[in-house]
Amino acid sequence: MGANSSSMGELANNDYLKRLASNTPINPIDPFLNQLLSYSFLIPINSADGKLLEESTVGICKTLAINNARSGNFGALVRNFLVRATELKASAQCEDNIFTWQTYNALFVIRSLCKYFVEHLSEELILQQFEAKPPDMGGYADPEDIGPLTEELMNSLVELLVDVPVVSFTYALHLEALNTLLVLLSLQMFQPQPASKFVLYKYIMQGRCSIHACLLVKSLLRNFSIQEKCPPELYKHTGDGNSVMASVAASFWSVMTLGMGGATEKKDDDFHETLLANQSLLFMLVLTNHCTTDHGIHNPYRQALFAFTNSQDPSSSSPTQTPATFKLDFSQLYDALCVALRDDQSTLLLYLLIHRNTLMKAFILSRTNIDQLVMPLLKILYHAQDRNSHHIYMALIILLILSEDEVFNKAVHEIVIRNIPWFKERPISEITLGGLLILVVIRTIQYNMTRMRDKYLHTNCLAALANMSSQFTNLHPYVAQRLVSLFSQLCKKHSRIIEQIRQAAMEPAGSGEAEGGAEKEDHEEEPDPEQDYMQDLAVLEEVLRMMLEILNSCLSSSLHHNPNLVYTLLYRKELFAQFRTHPTFQDIIQNVDTVLSFFNTKLEQNGHKANVSPAEVLELIKDGSKQFRRDHLRKFPDLKFKYVEEESPEEFFIPYIWSLVYHSSNMYFNASRIVLFSLTSS
């Protein structure tokens, strides 16, 4: 068994595959299928080989699609798999490796054919491929309660994921089950219509599959939480030619690493090996982010993700009145998130949990080691130039949601971080987590000002700083400098735009004549540069106002805890003069002026107007802070911003999630046929 194998280039002439694709019917219990499923296919080991495999077998897939209406051979193979899957739980318990291997091979062939169908056929024609029966069933009889064969396959795969334990010799089978389900649902990538209109999505959301929703989400989350590495016997040859597992080792491993060569984020060996966790996460994101706005279809997987509770907390209960939920170890999930936050899909899972699962959010906010979660998020933002815009948004929105909690805002200034190898702005041997958070968010604003120019990103950055501002404590000198430097940078930009508006207003209007004196005909309305500058000015003044409110909030609430900020404001006090009479800023500038005047007076009273050392000034500020009366400051409303998800979130999340599947699922997809998203922007 398994002695024969072919290179990918030879698969087009493989006799087993050619017979499967022919118009000669094969019944579901034909001994030929055992021969086919005992064959050692050489599976591709990277995306380039994956493309080669598809190019080599496209003729076989196309021939089968044509002949299947008469032969029913695809349905025969699916039915053969269903029989095996029914027996699989018992075989896994008795460690029948050969049976598991053959079942895996059956599913790999099914998945490969389904992938061709999904990329080349309409959903109606795909379903017809499943429903075509062989003329002779060979004594095989469909169970009385069997529904559409497509739904039976999907339900069988769900039951496999829920019921079959993950052990060394079922690890690859679990991966293949996830791959097959992802392939079937990837129809969304290739056909432009809402998921709720697809029959395949109705099967998974409403059919027999949905009965297992809670257990399936629990299994997928558990796979992610455990971060189990691929068993070494699946990818390390033993040299024992008589070992079944050794003979298929290359196939198993190469299936799991298919497409890895094109990924930019997956470089660490440990990350490569936690493939079941990655695939489980991607499938869960697909399940929980489709069919969320259409009232005709209820999404039980989304409900399960948002309502599960902590298995380690006896008092934990569901925050919503859901009919069923499950329990999971929150600590283990939290630890996995902290480790895995380097990629988009893990960040997206954290967003869903912290935004919609109130118990998980409360658990996260209660962690004394919250730095383990926040640091990876800051690293994502710090390396914004290497990330896609969606990943930056997700990381920033998570920080915004965290900043809504006052306990979090206080805690981050009590946690000291030492030696940050990825922070290259300047050497910082020691800083609070809150200080580092402020530095990275400021850097993100500055990056956005020069590169992305995205108002939405600006707003979220400033909202996070605003939420934290009243709790700013013991700001590092460099943090204070960067806050004021950002304000200075915005001031310079404000002056430039004012000058551009003046120049635009002085330019004479067009004469209405074209070159040579001929009158323009059917000309398009030319853009008005002055109007564009005015729009830019309005946006910039909103940002400037927000920065002043952040500074004022800190001074009003915790001036005595931030002498370094007061020192920096005194040093750069000329920045505020230009806005004293500006109607947009003058009310809040009065507070800043009150603070600066108080400390200037203190300096003069102590005879330190000139030739004073920074250390002496800082000491005077510390002493003066004890005497400063905050009731002299005008009161402003508390700065509190709350994240609200955009309307129609599917428009953002569905293309984003499928772009993650395309790039990170270890499978090759035909890019030229994708219509859901642009590969240049994903």
C-alpha cells in the first residue's frame, strides 16, 4: 500500500485519477476506491508547486466535471468518505492509522475537486456535481434521513472536527477537514453576491451543521488556545520504508504547508508548526462574520463566540439570554492571544472578543500582565509601514476599546517596561507601558500625516489618547517632548495651510479662454484649490483642538503627577501665542496660559529667570504643583470616546477575512478569478 507515487507533472496521466474522471461509473463501495485511496500522492510543498499541481490536474478536474453527470463518480467518492467518516471515531480510538490515512486521501481528492468546482462553476452547477449518482450503487444505500449530499459532507466534516480527538495521526485529517470547508465557503471570493444568498452558507448556518455550532466554535477556539504543533512524525522521515506514516509523511506535511512560500508574516518555525491553530482560527472568522446582517439567516456561530463563559470561574454565566453556550479556559485563550498577536487573524479574533464578549473583555481588563497583550499591539502600530491598513485599524481599535476603561488607563502607568528592542526612536532603558503607548500612538499619527492621510485613523488615535489623558501619570521626559512636538508639527501645518489659502485667494480668476484665445466649450468644472485648502484647514483645526483638549485634560486632572509635561510646555510656550485670539481655541488656551503663567511667576519669584538648570526648574515645578489650585482652571466636559462599529460591518470584514484566507491559509487560490477583493490592496 502506498508504494506508488507520482510527481506533480505526472498526475495528469495517473491511471487512478483518469479512471475516476472517466465516464465509466464507479460505485461507492467499489474496491477500486481502496486502491485510489492507498496511493501516495506527492503533494506540493509551496504555493508555486500548488499552482503547478492545479495546472497539471486541471484537465482531469475538467473531464470529471463533464463526465460526472453520467458517471456520478464524484458522488461515489463523497459517499465512500461519508462511510469512512462515520466509522472514524471508533477507528481513531483504536489507532487504525491506515484507515485514517485512506480517509485523509479521500478528503484531499474531494477538496481538490471542490476547489476546481468553486473556481470555475456557478453554485447551481456545483450542487449538481454532488447530486449526480452512479447508475449502480453497488449495494450502497443512502441512509433514509440523508439530505443533499453537499450538506451531508459539510455536516460530516463538522462532526469530524467536533467528535474526533486531535492526536498525532488525526492532526492532518483535522487540517484537511478545515481546508475542505474553507474551500466550499470560498465561493464568496469568486461570486459577487451576499453569503446569505448561497445555498452552501444556508447549509452551514441553518442546516444540520448548525446543531453543532457551540461545540464547533469551542473546538476551534480550543485548537487555537492549545497552539499544538504539528506532530513530528508527519513531517520527519523515519527512513522506515514499511511504515505507513513514514510513506505518506511528505504528503501530510506538504498539504499543511501549501502556499507558505508566499506568506510574509509566517517566518518563525514555531508559527509554521501551529498550523491547526491557524486554520481553525481562519475558519472560525469565516463562520462568525458572514450572515450577520440578513434577518433571514441566524448565525449560531457568532452567538456562540460572543456568549461563551470561563470554565475556570464557577460563578461565570452568560451575559445574554442565549439558549446554549459553552465554557472555555479564559486564561489559556488569553495566553494564546498574547503569543499569536503578530498576525491579522489573531488580532481580529481579539477585536471580536473584546468588542462583543463582555465576560472575556472583563477578564482581559482584569489581567495584571496586560502588558503581554498590549506590547504586541504596540509593535504592530510601530511597524505600520510593514502592515496593511486593516491590521493597523484593528490594533488601534482594540487600544481604543481598552482605553474606555479607567482601570486600564491607570494600570498602564504602573507597569514598567524595560529594554524594548523594536523601539528604535531613541534608547529608553525604562518607561511605563502607558508612556510607551502614548509614544507609539503619536508615531502612528505622524506616520499617517505623511503617508496614509486617513482622517479615520487620526480620529481613533486621538480618541485613545483623549480617553487616557486624565490618567496620564509620571510621563517620561521623552513622552512629554513628543506630545508637545506633535502639537508643534500641527501648528506648522496650520500656518502653511493659512498661507496657501491666502495665496489662492490672491490668484486671479481664469479668463474663460483657452490657449490661443478660443472660448472653452464643454469644459469640466475645474477644482477650486481654495475650497480644498479650507476643507484641509477644518480637519486640521479639529485635530489641533483635540490635542489641546488632551493637554488640558492632563493638566486639569493630574498636573502634580506630570512635572515633565509642565516643563516641556514652559520650554515651548511660544507655540500657544498664535491661538490666544483664535475663536476655535481661545477658551481652552486660557487654561494652558493659566498654568504657564503660574509657573513662570514661581520661577521669577525664586530669582531663576536666567541661567537656571533643568533640574532646578523641575524641582520648582514639583514644589509649585502642590500649591497650584485647579479650581482656577475652567472646567470642560470629560474626554470620553467610545468605539462604535460602522454600519454594515460585513462590507469591511468579509473582503478582509477572505484576503487573510488567500494569504495565510496555506492553500493556493487562482487570483485571476477572485472578484471579492483586489490583491493590490489586500
